[in-house]
Amino acid sequence: MSRTAENANFNWNEPAESVYLVHLILSTPFSTLGPKNMKSAFEAAEQYFEEAASVLDLSSSMRTLLMTPEREIKVQVPIKRDNGEIATFVGYRMQHNSARGPMKGGLRYHHEVNADEVLALASLMTWKTAVVDIPYGGAKGGISVNIKEMSIDELERLTRRFVDELHDLFGPDKDIPAPDMGTNAQTMAWIMNQYEKFHGFSPACVTGKPVELYGAEGREEATGRGVGTLTLATLRKTKRSIESASIAIQGFGNVGTYTAAYLEKAGGKVVAISDVSGGLLNRDGLNISAAIDWVKDKGSLAEFPGGERISNEELLVLDVDVLIPAALGGVLTEDNAKEVRAKMIIEAANGPTTPEADAIFRKREILVLPDILANAGGVTVSYFEWVQNQQYFRWDLGRVREELEKTLTRGFDRVWATAEEKKVPLRTAAYLLAIGRVGRAEILGGI
């Protein structure tokens, strides 16, 4: 079998203990916002921050404090390639804010990773952890590397050398990495193992680990399950029933599949789904279980016989009750926002709506549940994993799911109440809560 990431073959029938050894760092289950979208996404987040800061009447000095990262780390990561040559890569870790607890954020491997991108994502993590009120700050990391050109052994050496450079700067009470674009549970296992060579047994140093190495039950499903939970909550608040709702989901990767399966089981009718091969529409409802099995076997939705073929662009403007963009950032723009006919939008992806589109949706009174809340299920279950690791005690799947629903629903209710009280959109309300919590922690802790 080839040992390059490009030719990796994932066998869904493999036992759990071998999955992590065979499945390379190729999928992107925890973040779908690619580097090319990062500049606009950061600008959008900055715009949303400033809007909420104005409502809070924050001083310019406080705005600067909250937006300035605590530490920016750039390291050289040299390794010996399989052919004996020395290759040098550049790694980053941006630690944005620790006022509310140790910093939390993913680690991504991508050839376009750069300092600005990582800083943008670190700041977003600060607000995301605050809005669901888990005791974390925000961080993010990455290595500029094309994983398709790397073997498994090279990726392992790269990961371990990166830990060698940074092990004193992260850990259970400082900064806890997690999987992101181009990394997965296997990467986290390598990180934990290398970190423990310096610091002893410390499973809480990373999250998103294999279950066999103290990872949390339910972590893989967490983001999609969270999106489904908050979709139901939004429908209830707007006095709509899930049984009568038509749902379109753009993106059928990790987040999209778990979201679709959750909503179908809850009684919803998922009428459209899509992936890189295009989309499918069936007004009577698609068979989501069959679609998931098809993708596991075939690799994409191409030729799935469950409905008529449509494009990803057509899916976004379908006449449905709920639109869930769960793929790339920046797909809802000024150009197509006027054509969107959904009653509500649940942002499962990072930054799927541009500020220009968001302004149009506000004018058209299309409700938007922002990504900062909608896709926070992943980091929430990462928090549960960390808690279990700190206590050396494992929760069962039922408890993880119960605590996830409780945490997200509590955050949703608080955001909804804030929106009604301040007469602002849900996005602004989410930022108001997050900024307020971080700002108060900064002041109470002392400068």
C-alpha cells in the first residue's frame, strides 16, 4: 500500500484501532474555511467585532486590547525526508487571549498557511469559546506544508519536531491544540506522545485524540450534531415544526453528513444535499442514510440515484425553510443574496456569509444563526474531552450528547434573549455576549 497522503485509502470497515493508522491526514472534518477565504473572513470578523464594540461603547484602548494577540510564535521545522534530503518548513502558533482560561484552537497543515491566517482564526476562537461560555481563550496553529507530497513517516517526523519546538508553550493549562484542516486524530496522538516525552503522562495536552488514547466519545459527530441541535432550537423559537420544515445542506463532509442524519432522525425532510461533485434535489425528501453509505463506498455523491442533479449554486437559492451552508466560506455573497429564498440560514461552515450578503439578509428579514454559535459543537466536545482527561474519568456517549445539547441550548437562549433585548441581529448579539465576557475577564483579572 502506498504511504503517501495523496493515495491514502480509508476502509470504513476497519476496526477502530486500525483506522487511525490507515487514515491519513487528508480529510478536513473540523474546519472548511480554506486559506484563500481567510482574508475576507478576518475582515468580516473584524467588522462584526467593531459593530458589537460600538453597541457596547467600548473605548479604543479596550478594542485594541481585545484584538491584539498575547503571543505570536513562528518556528523553523526541519526534517529529513524519506529520500535523505533535509526539508525545512515554517510553523506557527498564535495565542490570542487567555483571560477566560487556557487557550484553545486547531492545528492545520496546508501549503498556504501563513501568520495572518492563523491569527485570524485564533481571534475567532476567542469569541467562539466565549459565546458558549466554556472556560477557554483562543489560539490557532499551523505548518505551511503540502501534505499530498508527504509520506506518513514524514508527517509524523514533522509533527514531532514541531512539538519539540513548542512543548514549553502549550499544554493542559496553557494552550490545547486540536485537529483542523489537514490534521486528524492520528496527528493528535503523535503530539500527545511527543509532549509526554518532555512532561510525562498528560492526555489533556491536546483534544481530538483517538478514543483509544483518551479521546472523547462523540467528538467526530460533535459539530454536525451541534448544528442539528441549534437548527431545532431556531425552528422552535420561530414557531416552526421540524416535521414541516424543508432543509437544504450545502456540503456533505463530516459536518454536513452528521447534520443531515441528525435532522432526518428528528423528523426533518432534507430535500437537497451537495458536495464537490454537485448537488441532489428531491422534494419528497432524500434518503440520507443511503446517501451516507454511497459516499463512504464511492467517495462522492456523483451518480447517487436519489434525486435530480443540481449545482451547488442552485442549492443555495432553493425555496426551502432552512438553508445550511456546511462547506466553504464566502458562498453567500452580495451577488446571490437577493436570490436566496430560505426562511432561515444556519451557518455550519466558517464564514459562509459575507458582510454584504449579511446586510441584505437583514433587510429581507432572513434569520441567520451565525457560525460563531452554530458550529461551536466541536470545540464544546473538545472541552468535554479536556475535562475528562483532567479528571482521569471517562464519560459515556450519552452523557457527552446530553452535556453538548445543554451547553449549546443555554448559549443559544442567551444569544436569542440578547438579540431581543438590544434589538440587534443574532450575529451582533453573539459578539456582544462574547466580547462582554472576555472584556469583563480582562478587567477583573487586572491588566
